[in-house]
Amino acid sequence: MSASPPASMVRDTAIAAMPAVFVLLWSTGFIGARFVLPHSEPLTVLALRFAVTALLFLPIVWVSRAPWPRRPALVGHAVVTGLLLHGGYLGGVFSAIEGGLPAGIAALITGLQPLMVAVAAGPLLGERVSGRQWLGLTLGLVGVAMVLGEKLAPAGTSLFQGFGPGAVAACGGAVVAITAGTLYQKRFCGGLDPRAGGVIQFAAAAPVLGGLALLTGEDMTISWTPGFIFGFLWLVVVLSIGAVTLLMVLIRLGEAARVASLFYLVPPVTALIAWALFDERLGPLALAGMGVAVTGVLLASRRRPA
């Protein structure tokens, strides 16, 4: 009878697999938005999503006996992180897609986040970004542009039809929000348990998004079709609980610039999922761009020698 592997080996294997699992889960966010947005307005569905997610996190915290933050300041930091990572980022992306911005262009704009984190991590967190990491981050951005090049290429006169500068601005604001949230989480929330933090963050974001939905004139109605129910459950369980928890853990385990570089893989993986679900074909340029993006992520994510 073979001996079971030591606990340290199991833990190291799980940690090594976290980035790949995170990228796969996070990449489904744009796909989930395509399922739910035809049946509800963006801020309405996000407010409901955050409220349901906070309620689902409560039994997880109770069963796992996750420690609640003892310092009021840490609770406040969790609230700020939730408003940035969830309210600001997702609110901006969903509003942009609702405003007609294609998911591919939205993915390209949000692909700027790693470079923004790398630039800000030095002065704000004291992290040194090496030349190899800068090269990796640059290659990642080039790879993302190549993967999405076909969607950005002119197609008659229809390139920018269907959306205006407001949708682009909303997506740009989403990038700023998730960049600030990543840095803020790393700087101030190191002692916060991801499970208890999830409850606080989503509970803080839900009423804010609900209030914004009322202020912006959304009628806050939902068409409970099978497509909406599937997409909503996927966004809550897989994205808000699974992927966001992994993101919090990865931020605690790694440098902010290295964690942010994983987002370069999201557009290529999203393109693959869209091909599988919606038969969106990938051309040679897109396939080559995936290789460039993967190379860039490997360079930017590689640990420096001790």
C-alpha cells in the first residue's frame, strides 16, 4: 500500500495550480456577462449578485471558522477593497458592455492593468520590478493586442458602431479601480482572511451598486429566463466566490506585479471559451498572440533568485 504524499507536497501542488485555475475561472466573466445582460441592467444585476454572494459566504465562514477582523480599521480597509475590486471594476465592465462595447475590446482595455500595477507598485509598495518583468509585461500587452487584433481591425464602417466614448470611459474606469484595489489589498489587507473579507467586501458593494442603479435610472427589473439563471449562478458561485477568493489568496502569496501579470492570459483564454461556446474562430495572428502572451506572463511571473 503506497504512502500518501506529505502535506507540504500537496500544499505546494495546490499553490502551483492556483494561477492556472484563477485564469480559467476569471476568463469566464465576460462570457457570463453575455448571458445575463440581455435580461437585466448592469448595476441591478451586480447589486443582486453581490448581495447573494455575501449571504453564501456567511456559512462558508461559519463552517470553516474563518477569523473575523478584530480591528475596525481592517474592516474599513476591506470595505474600500470591495468597492474598488467589485463595485468599481465590475460596475465599469458591465456598464461598458451594456453600452455596446464588444467584450473583446473590453478585454483589451482591461489588459492594461498589469502595466499600471507594475508602474505603481514601486513607489506605493516598495516592490522592485526587474527589467525581465518589464519585458514580460510588455510582451504580454503585445500578445493581448495580437489575440484581439481581428476584433479591433476595421470591418467596413462598423468598427465603432454601437458604442460611444462613455462605454470606453466606463471600461477605463474599471481598469483604474481594479489596479487601485489590487494595490490597496496588498498594502492594507494582509491580515484579512479571504473568506471573512469576502463577506465584508460584497456586503459593502451591494448597496452602493443598488443605490447607483436607482440614481442612474435603471428600472431594476430582471427577466428570469433559463439563460439569465444559468449566467447569474455562474457569476455568483464560480466568479464571485471561486475566482475572487483565489485572487485574494494570490495577492497575499505573491508580489502585486506578478499577480497582475496573470490578467494578460485572460483575453486569450476568453477567446478560446468564446470559440468553444459561440464558434468564434481564431486566426493565425490570434494563435501567435497567445504564444507571445504566455511567454510574457512566464517572464513577468518568474521569481527572482534569492
